[in-house]
Amino acid sequence: MGRIHSWDLSTGVDGPGTRFVLFVNGCPLRCLYCANPDTWRMRDGRLVTADEVVEQIDRHRAFITAARGGVTVTGGEPLLQPAFTGEILRRSKERGLHTALDTSGLLGSRASDEMLADTDLVLLDIKAFDVGTYRSLTGGRLAPTLNFATRLDRLGVPVWVRYVLVPGWTDDKNSVDGLGEFLSGLGNVDRVDVLPFHKMGAGKYEALGIPFPLRDNPVPDPELTDRVREQFREHGLRAL
């Protein structure tokens, strides 16, 4: 059984094709730009069985297959519930569906080799490359994520890196170059998605009575976004 927030169908942002996206509850990080504070606490989630989730997947299976999509487990942080997440990935894989795991990598040690064998793609959220910035931005440590990235490379698991671009936080040229150099040394990074910071989750903070930490932070302009993407490309990476 697992604690989930919801499930939905999406296209293009959670892996290739049309995806059945499962949002689990619970996250050990508190990213200042998080758009889903309603997924932070596991106890706030709805308790479901893997059978219930798979039943929903089966309802959409024909459509997902025709659209060359699959199943993505995201959060919150899926590796906070490794047994449940692993079961969903395994049973999706058994159905011939493409599987993706969206994770910060902080709890990468909880992902067994067996789970990763059932994972066709990891969407790896690297929040920042400077250790101090990472700590201030997320409340967590960077090292476990980089260790997990290296392990995924060793296992040959394809990765899409997600990098949220926040002016004043993750736009430092040297840090971007440092991350680009690190990623270029891995053989499994298919692309880097540079995701401009947005404030679409601000209403959730208000509804929960929580101050939105980056309420007054500017969003990146197109020129900054293009500059960061070009920096990754200079390291031989496909940046979108």
C-alpha cells in the first residue's frame, strides 16, 4: 500500500509520449520553489493499494500504448515509499509499458537494483550544483544525488536531468558549467531540461496558510533561459 496525492494523464513533461502519472505523498526536501506543498507530508495522502493503481493504469493502457507513452511515478518523492513505488514500476513493466521514476536522488540508496531494472527512464531533479546553494534552496544534501547519478550511469539507466532555473539561485555561470561538466562525464544522460521557475503553485501555499518563500523572486527571462541551455550544450549535452 502507499500514500498518494492523485493520478493524471500528461504529455511531454513526465517522460516520452502520453503518461499515466502517479503523484505520491511525502518528501524529505523543502525546495523554496516547490509547486506542490500539498504533497510534502505522507500522512496527508490517500491510502491506496497497488491493485487500485494498476486498475487505473489498465483503464488507460490501450490509449497510453497507442500514444507511445507509459507510467511515471513522481511526487513528493517516490523513493520515500520504495516498496510501493517498486511494485507500481514492476507491474507496469510487466504490462509492456514504458516506466519512469521522477526523483531528487536524495534517497537513491533506497532504490534497489531490481527496481531500477524495472525503470526505463529516471527523471533526475538536480536542484543546484553548488553545495551551499543546494542546502539553502532545498534543506538537503547534494552528494546523494550525484552518487545516484553515477550509479545510474554504471547501471546504464537512461536519465533526463531536470534543472529548475531560479534567478539569483541557480543561474550562476560557474555552477551551471560545473554541472554541465559533471553530466558530460556520464554516458546515460539523454537530455537536460532547463525549467524556468514559475509561481503557479502560489495559490496552494495560500490555501495551506504557508508563506511562499520565493513570492517576490523574479522569473527568468528568455535570454537567461537561452544562456543556461547554451551552457549545457557547450558541454555536448542536449538541452531543452
